[in-house]
Amino acid sequence: MSRVETINRILRNLQAASPAVEASALISEDGLMLASALPQHVDESRVAGVSATLSTLGSRAARELERGDVEEVLVRGSYGYAVMISASAGTVLLALASREAKLGLIFLDMRRAVDDLRKVV
Amino acid sequence: MSRVETINRILRNLQAASPAVEASALISEDGLMLASALPQHVDESRVAGVSATLSTLGSRAARELERGDVEEVLVRGSYGYAVMISASAGTVLLALASREAKLGLIFLDMRRAVDDLRKVV
């Protein structure tokens, strides 16, 4: 199995484990999509861009607010969650979840996925 | 009691309820500090600026990622949490908490504080 196939399988497994996770993607810190499992109507490059920007600013905010190195950034909106977890080699794992999601479970499943991603990225 | 005194009392009550909350502040969306209970060595204007920037970008990200209107932004760093909750009239309640904090409790106490803030801001 190629590296890209392995990454895609990890993303699909994350969404299978947490049905509330509607979409997931692995994004480089310079805003490029490395792999994704997004709904068809979603513009990949916009998602990658806004996620990388938020992740970079989260990193700056963590330092300036004396919280150390950034590990996770979460945005909760009226329709659900966007969660970003630092993966490896300057990449970020993004998951989009519905409002009904159990946040603790999503963090748990995402951290497991990050452990798997670190073996291949 | 003046409005500013009431806001300061709400911030102090938040920190008394959650000892893991090390600092808190009410910040306008244009990056001005309205009230704060921060450690002395912290630069208020930098905290207000970075928090307002993160909150604004969180709002844009929530819309672009189809999560609706932003309600909360969380950054977890190696030393702890920065949590921002939309309060009222374009303000954001910020809390900085240690790594040992129970995130669910902090969200609960912050939402209560936001309910109180909405009565006076």
C-alpha cells in the first residue's frame, strides 16, 4: 500500500470510528492539502488555506499567551466543530464534526489517528 | 457598583470557581481590553490583540468550514489552555488555564460568566 493510500485509510478509519466526524484532512503548515476525505462540494484549497492559517495563528497565540507549543486548535460554531491537531513534520490533522459530536471522543480518536499518521508521514 | 466593577467581579468569580484558571479578560473584537484579571508581568495590549485576532480568524474559519457562527475558540498548548467564548456586543471572554485544568468545567464556568456579562455589557 502506498503512503498516500495509507494516509487515506487512516482518515477513513477516523470517520468510521466517529460517525459525527463529517470530514477530515491532513494539511501542511503552508496550506497544502496532503490527503482528504471531504464532501464533494467542499473546495479543498480553501479548507487547506483557512486551516493552515488558523493553525499558524494558534501557534503564535499559544506562545504569546504563555501556553507553550500549540498542540490543538478547536473552533465551535453553531453548526458544529472544527478540530485541528498537530501531526508530524509540520502537518495538521483537521476534523469537521457535527454539533451532536462528543468532543472528548473526537479528541481521543484524532490523537489515535495522529499516532498512526506519525508512522507514515 | 459601577459597570466596570461588576465586570471585574464576574472575572474574579470565574477564577475563584476554577483555580486552574490563571487569568481572564473581556476583550472587544477590535482588540481593546475592556476588563482583565491578568498576572502583573503580562502585557495587556498584546494579550488583547492576539486574542481578538484569533477570535476573528476563528469566526472566518467557522463560516468557511460550514460550522456556522463562531461560539468558542480553544488553543491547547504544552503548558495549558487559552479559551475564548463570544460574550455580547462584539466582545470575547478569554480564560487562560493550566495544563491540569478540567476542560469541561472551564467551559461550564465560562458560559456562566458569559451569561452574567450579557446582563451588564
